[in-house]
Amino acid sequence: PTSSRLLCTATKQKNNGQNLEDDSSQNEQKTDSASTEKTLTEEKVKLEEQLKETLEKYKRALADTENLRRRSQKLVEEAKLYGIQGFCKDLLEVADILEKATASVPKDEIKEENPHLKNLYEGLVMTEVQIQKVFTKHGLLKLNPVGAKFDPYEHEALFHTPVEGKEPGTIALVTKVGYKLHGRTLRPALVGVVKEP
């Protein structure tokens, strides 16, 4: 009985020793897993920050690209519309000369008895009409603002004069017609403006 008691005690102690070892290894495992979990959590936070930064950079780059695309598209559209501006300005002088030429022909001289002058005059008028059609086709419109309110964006005042029966600030006389290209003033009309008497 004593030997069996001793054996039991020894077994208990052995078991207790193993339990102690198991407990300490479990504690070590718990400590290891806690530090691993902490490291993983820190790593996760870092990765989430990096992801957030990368997404912000991506969104900014996307917005910049879209803005650049819009600006480029607008420049291309404006180039299409206003690329002929210099050419149109040069042609305006031709239109002015045609207008002066037709205006300078005395109307009483245009008769059947004078066929050369009549044909020349009719040719000039047809050319003038045709050039105005071409201008209109390409968005170039004539400004002949007699009686209109003075607009500094479309008209250039050469002089101010009192005119009876006309409202001050309106245009009494146009010395040179103006032109607009797609709504933008290409050449202002040269005008005389009515002033208070």
C-alpha cells in the first residue's frame, strides 16, 4: 500500500509537472499569438493607409487627366472655329473694296446704253453677294448697326454728335461695317454716336 501510495504521489507530481509545462507552453503560445496579432494589426493599418493614399493619388490623377482632356478638346474646337480668323480678316478688306466699288458707280449711269458699265456693276454686285454668302456659311456676320444702341464690344465710336429726333447713345452713322466670327467680334464697326444736344 505504501508503494502504491508513493507511485500515486509520483504520478501526481509527474502529471503536475507536465501540467505546469503545458501551462507555461500555453502561456508562451498565448504571448506569441498576441504579439503576432499585434504585428498583423499594425501591418493591416499600414496597408490600409497605403491603400487610402494610393486611391487618393489615383482619383487626383484621374481628375487631372479629365481636366486636361476637356481643355484639349476645347482648344481643338476653338481652333476649328477661329483658325480661319486671320484669313477672314484679310478677306474683309476685299469685301470693303467691293462695297466701295459698287457704291461709287453712279446709279443714273447704269443703263442699257452703257452695257459695259452695267455688266461690270452687276458683276461686282454678284461678287459682293457671293462673298457675303461665303462669310455667312463660315460664321462671319456683318455688323451694320445704324439706329442700334452703342455697344463697346461691337462698335468703335469715332465721334459723338447731336442728332434731332434720335435717342442719345444710339448709332447715327456707320463709316465702316464690322464683322463677328462665331459670336466673337472680329472687327468692330466704326460709328458715329448720338449725344445729348
